[in-house]
Amino acid sequence: MSLPTISRINPTSGPTTGGITAIISGTNLAGATTVTFGTVTAVPTSSTATTVSVVVPANTAGTVRVSVTTPNGTSTSIVNFTYAPIRTGFSLAYGDFLFDLPPLL
């Protein structure tokens, strides 16, 4: 029985709210029971010997290590996922600095 290995994750980043589907590729992934993003655990939606599909859980902004656990053990591969904060908009409080114009309303 071989330990699972991860070669990549797609996508490699997402929002801190999670909710997107990620596909993890590697070997010995069949029967995956959990996928851990840093310290937050998610249950895979499907798995084969070479892929695991999982809905990315919410987490704080930053880069975390991803691991997959199967009945044979937990992966030790180094694959990261980056949580990016969601931008809700911006404001221009002091006008256009280049042309010294007032802000548009």
C-alpha cells in the first residue's frame, strides 16, 4: 500500500470564502477521505487513483499547504493553495493624483 502523493492542484488560488471546486492530481488518491487546506478539512466530492475533486473550504487570507488523506495515509507532497481576500470595490477620496482632478461622483 503506497501513500498518496499530490503533484498539483487546480486552481492554485481562490477567495477566502471558499466554495470553488478544486481538482487535485497525483497518485494513490483513490478512496480519499479528507483534503486539508492548512488546518481546515474538507470532504472530497469524488476521487480516483489520480484525481480528487473537493469544494475548497473557507479560510483566512494567505498560502496554505494542501494534503490528502486516504486509507493508506496522508500525502507529504508540498502543494500550496493561496486564499485571496475578496475585493468589494474601491473609493477615490482625493481625486486623480496624476492630473489633480476632483473625484467623479
